[in-house]
Amino acid sequence: MKQIAKLSAVALVAGIGLTQPIVAEDASPDGPANPQLSEGAELLNRGFKLLLEGLANEVEPMAENWAKNWADLVDRMGDMSVYHPPETLPNGDIIIRRRVPLVPEDTEPSETDL
């Protein structure tokens, strides 16, 4: 787990470094000392920005859908303090019990045809 955190931190620093324009000290006023290095860094910068924009465009609809579904769940469940924590049954079913059961509506028994 620590390796994943370290690798993520290194990737983040590298990504931030690639998105920032590279500033080189010029020996001449005509342009950078190594134009190929400057051009390569600019291409990396553009590529990284396109990658991040593409990821953001793919994640945005999923995030909107998740937010809508979460709002629907909150509307259906109402106040969560009236429920016990979820339980997993041996067959894999997950149940959420109410702390105080609902009172069934008074209905007249119906006739059953046999």
C-alpha cells in the first residue's frame, strides 16, 4: 500500500512538472539553447493536458449519474438513523432493518377462492 502511495505521489509530481512550461535560461536572445528539448517538452505538455481532458470527459457522465442515483437513494431511504446497519445473510443477501418496524395498514381481510 505504501508503494502505491509513493508511486502515486511520484506520478503526481511528474504530471505537474510536465504540465508546467519549461523555462530554460537562454544564452542567446534569439531563442532557447536547445530548441528540440523545448519542442519536446511542449509536446509532452500538450499531450498530458489532452489526456487529462479526455479522462475528465469520460468521468463526468459517470459522476453525474452517480450523484443522481445517490440523490434517489437518499430520497427513498429518508432519515438513515431509523435503520440498523446493513447485515449480510449467509446466502449473500444484504438486508437493512428498521429500528422501529412500520405499522401495517388496517385492511379488511379479503375472501380467498379455493
